[in-house]
Amino acid sequence: EEEFDQGELVLRIKFRAELDEVAKAVFARPDAGGARVSQDQKVRIGWYFVPADLDPLKELAFYTNSVFAKLFEQVDLSDELNKIREGIEDAKGGLMQEPHVAQTREKLEDASKDLGLVSGDDALDFEVLDMSDRRVLQSLQLVARGSRSDERLPLRSHGRGVLRALLIAAVLQHARMREGNLILAVEEPEQNLEPINQRLLARSLLLSPKSDAAQTIVTTHSPAIAAALPLENVELVREFDANPRIKPLRDAAPAEHKFFERYGQRAVIDGLYASTVLLVEGPADVGALRALWAKAFPGDGLDERRIEPERQQVRIGEV
């Protein structure tokens, strides 16, 4: 490729996936022969991929190889975890004094003595055993207090959109700790988020200079996410005759860019996701169009045809 001849380092990765299967990353250069990109190579490259179906609850807990576990893997927490074990041991006094527990333990102890299995006082007791560092950590869970509540709730009580946002924040934090290159790819970050939070996620996490990402790649169906992106960085992906086609907006004519920059609000951005944009004069005409269409094509609405009706945004003298 021309870039390599000019000395610029470019790495191309291609993803292949079938429905309900995990995407497989391969090196895209023809001479690579479709070789898979290993996990070690992804870490070395700085590649982080957050797929839409990644389980945030698992990734934000201390499970093996989870993002959350990786945030703390470089620190020796043995002393602190031992204190947790000691705290559990010290706190068991109340449990042993609970009438039902005390009576049950005493009867089991008497039966064991009659069988000659144990002897002495407090022959049967409870102790904290087999709590490895990993198990102690897995017993700890993040709790979060919402912006409109004083109560802290475990993550499982929060919406999936909140969990996805926290997961992306954790991924970025881990990447910063590694102090290496970061190429962040996020699939459909808008999931389970209302439009205002989609825009906040895009501006404050994905596209913020604080992310320290050398490159951020986002696939989205959300006009709110697309509206937060610079127009020259947006590429439309559509299928024509079962073949995907990509149209970079940076290749649009200068006049088109001026139009989008001037009228780049929700109505115009929605039009990017439609197969056809039908301009009408005003809001009453939009309503009339929908009513007339429903009468002419019952059961086959504008959305089914991927037609986006929009009010005309320019005055007649500017056309």
C-alpha cells in the first residue's frame, strides 16, 4: 500500500462475523493470508473493542480477565484483603449467639461427642476458610448513587445504558494506566440511553480529548451520536443489492457540507439514516403526508419504506 511506501505506519484490521457469533479480527493486508489477530497482539496494538453484547455486570466485577479486575491487577492487595477476612471472623460473634444458630450448633456438637468424633468445649465452630484473594474481591460489588437520588444501589439495579457508560469509562481508565496507544472501538454506544445521555456519552467519553484515544471508531444507528461527530468523520453504511456501500461525508461537495453545518440539527441528521428524504413545507404538511400515506398504503408506513419527511429548512429566496 502507498502509505507503507511513504513510511507512515498503518495497520489494517478486518472484522468478520456471522449473526449471533463473536466477530473475528484478522489482518487485512492480502499477504497476511487472513491471519487472526491474537489477544496479545490486540493489547500490544492498544486495541479495545466494546461490542454491543458485552456483559457490563461481569466486566465491572472482579472476574478473571474482566476490565475491572485488570484495573487492580498491578497492585498487591493481600494485606487489605486479609483485613477483610479478619473483619468477617471478628463479626461472627453475633451469628453464633443467635438463638437458632446457637441451639443447632450445640445439638450437632453433642451428637458428634456421642459418636466420639470431637471433644472439648466449642468443638464445632464457624471459621472463614478457603476465601482466596479472588473470592474476596468477587464478594465486593460496585454500588452507585444516581444523580437524582441519595440512595446507593448495586449496579444490577441500574439500567443497562448506565452500565455501558460505566464500562466504557473503565476501559478508558485501564488504557490510560497502560500508558500506551489506544484505539477504541465501540459498537452502538446509544443502547438503552435517551438522546441527551447519548450526546453526553459521545462528548464526555468517546470524543473527549481526555479519553487519550489516538483513534475512536463508533458504529451507531443514533442521530444523536452522529450529530456529536464532526461531519468529515461520518461515514454512511448502507446495503444495495445485498452489498454494503460506504459513503464518507468528507467526499460530499462543499455546498453539501455548508448545508449540513448550517442545518445540522436533529431533522437533518435523521435524514442521514433514511433511504429517501422528502421535503415538505411545514409541520402541518408532515402530518397531512402521514395521514394521506396511511390511506394510500395501509400497513406500509413511511418508516417501513425508510422515508423521512422533513420540513423545508430554507426560505424560497435561498433555494
